[in-house]
Amino acid sequence: MRDLTSVQGPQAPTPPANPKQDAKNKATAKNFESVFLGQMTQLMLESVQQGEGEFSGGHGEEMFRGIMAEKLGNSIADRGGIGLAPMVLDQIIKLQQGSK
């Protein structure tokens, strides 16, 4: 059998990884976006009038509205967010490069 690596041709060199773009910085940027989205969601939920009747959450809904907003913010950020995390990550990298 023939070696498949010789059939595929030469491999392209991998670009050097940016040491500042590590997992900690990415997590920080994503967490920032999660908190921002949670705060934004909480403000949106506060602007909605609570309903009356069977589908009203009552006092429990009021108590846990902040937690629901936080979880919604985390879910939105986990699914790609609004593009805030990459911009925050760029700023983190710029700040780290300037601090040397």
C-alpha cells in the first residue's frame, strides 16, 4: 500500500500561536460578554410587565428573575454571543503587549 502522506502533498506550515491568546484570556473575554449579556437581559426582563393568572410566575418569578437573566446571558455567550468577546480579547492582548 502507498503512504497517504506522500499522496496528499506537503503540509502547510502551521502559523505560530500567539502566546497572549491563551485559554485564560479567551475565558476572561467570554465571561465579560456573558456578564454584559446577563445585565442586558435583566434590563429587558424588568421592562416586561408580569402577567396575571395561571401563567404568571408570581413571587417566585420575581425572586429568580436575576438568575434567569444570568443563565440567559451565559447561554447566549456560549452560542457565539454578539461578537463582543473577540473585541475584548483583542483589547486584552493590546494591553498585555503594551505593559512590557
